[in-house]
Amino acid sequence: MGKETKKSDAEVRADIITLLGDNRAEEAMSAVKKALRNKNEKVRLAAVAAAGKIGQEEVLPELLRVMQKGDERDAVAVKNALLIMKGNSIIDQVAEALPKMPAVAQAELLSVMGARAAHSRINNVLSYADDKDPRIRMAALSALGQMARKEDLPQLYVLLDRVSQPEELEAMQKAIIVAVKEYESQQQQAQLVLQQMEKAPANKKSAYFNVLAGIGGQEASNTVAQAFSNGNEATRIAAVNALSQWLDVSAAKALYCIAKEPANGAYLDEALRGYIRTVSTSKYPADQKVLLLRDGMEVAQTPEQKKLILREVEKNKTFPALVFAGR
């Protein structure tokens, strides 16, 4: 009975602390700071959230101590507090604390630096991009996608050529897209990536396909389509995947050509679905979309593929669409 009462008291106390935080009750800051050291997890986590709301960056050292001494839940709670905290010195304090933290806390702090787009501290994040701990490494690579700029491209290219895990590869591709898009024209963006792809080892060139997909453009789509035609199975898979998620309509022709070629049966479904998506999301007039979707119907083989095309056709309220859908 005694333990149940204590638990109830702790829950009530946690609720009160949460209420104080929600109301930004500055007069309660001393009590909230004391609760940061409470052994009861509910009380402590409530205090972390409240301290962030009331004290802002002034309470950051205390929150970092909680993170350093606590477990994963403490680390996540402090991260969430930091994400909404206001102050000019937060990133510098986080960067300085980073090396002193346990692994779980380092991963959470890296995500904070990414969310705050802390480019001034990008070198701190880059130093964890090769960490032996996969969680820390992934947190660093993901953060780069939110803070990278065009001057960081050389380092990002090195990392792209180095990573091997699919989720890490995707994170680096996103980071490069973010950085290269600081250049004004799509043509310049694509040229820079194409030039770098030429320098990459043969077994790493396909890693650049999804970067080009995120940029778009005819020259880039032609290059990836050519890689499909000349490449091995792994290259072909990567090429179709990239073309299927191309930023603009410039990949539509390549996808259609892949889908209609009988020898490409293994890639037909993904290529056709990519073609349908590309046409449907394009800025073409409704009549033109219907004509292009009708071309897709000619190579569709399964009931699912045909139904997908008809659903997209029906979205275009035109006379040709009604005629085609009624067949």
C-alpha cells in the first residue's frame, strides 16, 4: 500500500511540474531544478520539460548534466527540451558538451544540432560521421542533411563514397542535395554532381543517381538512363530506382522506354509506376497527361498496373479521359 501511495504522489508531483512548465511559472524554477535530480523517472522527466520551457538556455547546463548521468529516456527528454528552447548560446554549449556525453546522449545532441541547422558547428558533426557506434554515425549523417551548405560538398562527396549501409547512403544523398541546391540553376547543380560522379570509383557511381534524381533535369536523366542501358544488374536497379523518383518530368521518356522493352521485364513494374507518378505529378495539361497515361496502358501487364493508370486518368476531368476510362 505504501508503494502505491508513493507512486501516486510521484505522478501528482509530475503533473504539477508539467503544469508549472506549461504556464512558464518562473517563480517555480528553483523547485523545478531540484526535481531534475529526483530519482523518480516521471518526476525527473517532467522537470526536464518544464525547465526547458521556464528557464530556456539559462538552465541548459543542468539539463546537460541530466543527459550525461541519465539513460535513454533522459537523453530523449533533454533533446526535446532543447528543440524548443530559445537562446543564442545553445548550439555552442551543446557542441562543447558533445564529447563528454555517453553514446545515447551524443546521438540525441547530434540530432539537435541538425534540427537547429547549426552550420557554424558542422565540423563537430562531421567528426562523428565515421563513429564506430552506428547510432551515433547515423545521427551525424542525418544532421548533415539539415545543416550542409555548398562549401561542404567536398567533404560530403568523400562520405558518400565511404558509406555502405542503405540508410546512411540515403542520408548522405539528401545532404548533398541540400548543399548543391544553394547553387541557383538546375543545370549548374546537375553539372557539379555529374562531374563528381565521373571522379567516383566505378562501384560508387550509382550512389550519385538518387542525388541527380533530387535535382532533376534532362541531361542528368539521360546520364542515368544510359547507365541503365550499359550497367550491370546492381547499376540497373539503382538507375530505375532513381528515375522512378525523379524530381521533374524529364525522366518520363526513359522510364517508358525501359518499361516497354520486353527484355526489361524485371524492371517493368517499378519503371511503369515511376512513369505514372512522373506524368501524374507533372505540370502538363490534363489532355496531355491522359495521352501519356494511355501510352503507359499499352505496356501495363497486371490488373494492378492497369487500375493504377485508370485511377490517375480519372483525376483528369476531360473528354478524352472519360472516353479512355469507359473502354
